[in-house]
Amino acid sequence: MESNSIRYPHRLLFLRELIPISMKRLILWHLFSFLCFALRDAAQGGTVPAIRNVKFAQIGERTLEADLYLPDRKSRPPLIVWIHGGAWRGGSKNGIPLGKLLDDGYAICSVDYRLSTEAKFPTQIHDIKAAIRFLRAHGEEWHLATAQIVVAGDSAGGHLAALVGVSNGVMELEGKVGECRNQSSDVQGVISFYGAANLTTILKQSTPHGLSVRIPALDLLLGGQPESLPELARLASPVYHVDQHDPPLLLLHGDQDEQMPVNQSLELFGAYKKAKASVQLEIVHGAGHGGAMFYDDERLQIVRKFLNQYFPN
């Protein structure tokens, strides 16, 4: 009699053949994303927010919240707004990879935004700008210095951070989310970790693996592919908004990134240089898409130097 230990692998093979290729790619993407975020969050050292789930906006039944991390014994700390990644369709505000900057006296606010599975672009930017306006309106409650705010993010969050930074005063991206619309959503500095910059060129630059992630992600974000929605793709691309008045920008990107082409950061670096705006690009040699290498002591020292140069603490 054939044992279950022999029959079971055949059953697994049968099930494997039933799973569509698209579902396999989705499963692999989730596993890859989980690994990237786990490696990234390992650099936090168990950082815990001082104040959780601060409500900054309400859209129907959807509540947008933020977690606030405060440094010890620091009066009126400068503020970094952190935007999580996840291909615009995943991730959450829970956890920050820049927790070590609390020891340098910076406050960090990790914000929620509606994912592309909930709403199309430019909803995500509208939500983040609402969070910035809220923080300016209520910063005194936590003794924050909000005259100058730095926005930072990784992957999709890096793209959104860059777009927030270069769209100061762009009304199409301002939105009407939240109740603090008399406040400014302008930011004074940007840090983008391996983020997108030009949605009109990203697919041409992508590897086969990158395409398997980026095509469905763009479908969700834009409601179609960039070539069929060129105006919306340009609106969503930081390179098309750059001018000489844009805030200082720090870009960090791995030269082995198969998911987000390093050319994306090179394009944004070039646009800043052409506009004669302040920009710094750090290529992390041997690094792929995310991981603890981006938040190790060497890279955090680069971030500290950037912050100290433009936002002395």
C-alpha cells in the first residue's frame, strides 16, 4: 500500500499546476516585500513610538493616522515625516528604519496614506500633504519645530517623498484632505531611499523582475499604464516638477536594484542639477532594493551630514 509520504508530493505538484502564473508572481512579490521590510526594520533596534495612532484626517469611514516618535530630553526637535514603501499598494506606518536619528534629537512622524488598492493617484499625495498641514497646526502640542520639515521615504515612499518635495505650491497635488487647509504643506528637505522619479521611463529601464512588480503596481496606482495615461504619469513623476526653488534632496540607491532601476535616481539627480537646485546622490554599491545596508552606520552618517548641513539641530 502506497504511503501518504509518497502520494503527498504528487498532490503538491497538482496544486502547483493549478496556481496561475499571475498568482505565483503575486505570492513571490509579497514574500520579497516581507523580506525587504524585515531586513529594513531590523535596523530600527525596536524603536517604539511615543504617541500612536494620531488621527490627522477622516475621509468618509476611513481614518488616516500617524505615529509620532520623540527624542528624549529635547525641546522643540526638528521634524522628519516618514513615508513607508510597498509598491504603493502595501506597507503601513508601523515601524521606521531611521529610529537611530532620535538619538540625534530629531522627531519622526510615520504617516498613513490610502493605498492604491483603495484609491488612485493623486490620493496618496493629498493624504501626505494633509498630514504635513496637520503637524504644522498641532506641532505645538508636542513642542515640535515645524517651520522646517524634512520628508523621507523608501521605495514607493521615496517616490512619494520626492514628489511632495518638488510640488510645493502645485495645486493639483495639494488636495482638500483634512481640516487644516490654512496651513502650508511645503517641506524644506527631501530624502529618497531607492524611489521612483519618472513613471514615463521606468518600464523601459526595468528588469524582467522589475516589470513583473511594476506593471501591476502602476495599473493600481494610475488606473492604467503610463503610455495610455501620459498626463497623469507626468503629474506623478517628480522629474517633471523640478525647479531651482525646490528643497535640498538626498538620494540613496543601490546599483544592483532589480526592482527599482537606479536610473530613476539618476534622472532626478540630473533634473536637480539642470535646475541648479541642491542635490546629493549616494550610490550604494552591491545593494539591491532595500535592506539593512541602507540604514547602517555608514549610510546613516550620510543622512546625518545632510540634515546637519541644511537643518542644524
